[in-house]
Amino acid sequence: MKAILTGALAALLLGGCSMSTSKTVDFTALSAKTFVLTAVDNQPVTSAEGRQAEIAFTPEGRVTGAMCNRFFGQGTLNDNTLTVAQIGMTRMLCSDPQQNQWDQLIGEMLPKGVVVTLQGEALTLSGQQHQLVYQQK
């Protein structure tokens, strides 16, 4: 009986170790940092000299950043889902077609809501069809 109980307890403990716990992300954890885009849909990003795509947050939930154009808006963060219902953006045509595409992506993803993951200095924004990976600057 003790052997069965000990085995069951060991299985529970080992099972508990393998379970992943989801860490809640809030604006305080994201604020006072700038994150630079490093990958879009698992493809590495190379930025033009002096034109890094980036995103930043305030403790109050203000979201600002740039792909080619600058973007900004008030965000909400619930259950690790970031939503910027009304996103503002400058509208200039960029010489790099890839940056124009990134502008469109961020403009579509944030209003629909993205799942936010923060692991160390890596920030991931995962939408329904696209994923943006940032690294703390």
C-alpha cells in the first residue's frame, strides 16, 4: 500500500513539474522598455540603418512604436491579450515594401487583439494569422 501511495505521489509531483504555468503579463512589466522587432512569422528581420521597427508601453497602457510609420494608441491587457481598439498611425509610403507590409500587419493585429508573451527580454505578439517577435533594446 505504501509503495502504491509513494508511486502515486511521485507521479503527481513529476506531472506538476512538467505543467507549464502561464505568467500574466501587465503594462508594468512591459513599461520603461523598448522592444525591437527581430522576426515576423518566424522570418528574421533586418532593419535599415537607423530605422528599427520597435514597440514600447507605459504603465497606463499607452502603446507606441514604429514599423516604417509611427503608431500609437491606448491599449487594454486582459488575460495576456493586448487590444488597441483605436490605433493611430502616420501614413507615409516607405521605400522598403517589407516595412509597408509590417505597418499593415500591426495596424490589423492590435485592434483585433494579440496574445502577449514575455520571456526574459523576448516579447512575442501572436495574432490569429501572424506572429511578431521583439527583443528588449
